[in-house]
Amino acid sequence: MLSLVTGALFLFVSCQSGSETNDTKAHTSDSSLNDTLPMQANAGLLGTDSGIVVKEMHRNATQLLGFWQQMPLKDIKQAIQINAPLIVNRIVKDKYKMEGGLTVLYKEFPDLGSVDVFIGIPVKPMSNEKMPTLTDGFVLENLPSASFFKATVNAEPGKTLNSWRKFRAWMQKNGFSQPSDNAKDNFPYFEYFQDSRNAEMTTTVSQAVLIMKKS
């Protein structure tokens, strides 16, 4: 049963925590990426380029339960496979409510070498009672409500570095606000993953959703 839950987390991480709204009057959830509602699908759209779709949106405050680790980006896929069952077990044990899919969080803009990586799942307490003290390296990471830029790209876990660079280059080319030089002001950068079929419905293409805070 746990393996099924973990698999579902990895495949359906588009069910993010918190509602998201754009700066217009239209309101839409970040998880609604289908084409059944064209107006919602284009809400907050800033532009597109080869292999990248960029939007602006607002996210409500989010709380994630997981681990901080140091690793190269190429090791993230394996880290997800190892940590996802542990996080799910902890959510069940401490009676949290799962609010979305598995999310990868960075303290600074992703780059080569070893980086600080948080792998976690959005959660919310099931009741107003005080939650158990976390142990074994688990932490609760609180992300405040803020405006963000979001890029949807084709990339698998551990293979998003070029996509992050393309995202930043697109932002610079099109004159949008750039992150501060202070890493603390930039936090967080994060990503999650989803699968989608191509036009022929014959193969699965991994999509990554990359998010950086608007300065």
C-alpha cells in the first residue's frame, strides 16, 4: 500500500498545496494545467519559448514536511525514491493531512556542485492540537504567501539544471524582475514534477514546474 501511495505522490505532484491566483481577476489553482478551461490555462501567462511556458501567480502560505540534504542535482531522483516513503510514513504517524505532492526546494538558485536541497510534501495538521516534536532529521519548512514566476518545462527529476538556466535567461531577456543578490531574499526556489502524454498518446513526457519568487 505504501508503495502505491509513494508512486502516486511522484506521478501526481501537480496537486500542489495552497491556492494560487494571478494578478488579474481570474483565479486558478496551480494544479489545473489541463486544457479543458482555456481561460484558466492562460491565466497569468507571461510568454512562451521553445520548450518553456512562463506564468506569474500568487501562492498562499505552505508548510512542507521533509528533509534538508546536500547533494548534486543529478542525485535528486534517487533521493526522492529513498525519502518519499519515509516522509509518507511520518505524515501517517503524526496524523498530518497531505495537502499536495512531493516538492523539491532549494535555498539558492540551482547550480553545479553540491547544493542545499529540501525534499518534502505539503501538509497541514489534522486538528488544532499540538503536533508531536519532529525527530530523525525531519523539519517543517514554512513558505510564506508571495507572488512567483512559474515555468513549465520538459525535464525529469535530477535533470532540471539546464531548464533553470533557460528560465532565468528568459526572465532576463524579457525584462522581468530579477532576484536579489541576497540569497535569503530569493528563497525559495522549488520544483515539482508531473507526467503527460504526447499528441499521439504513445509516450510519457516528464514535465517539471519550476518556481522562483518575484522580487
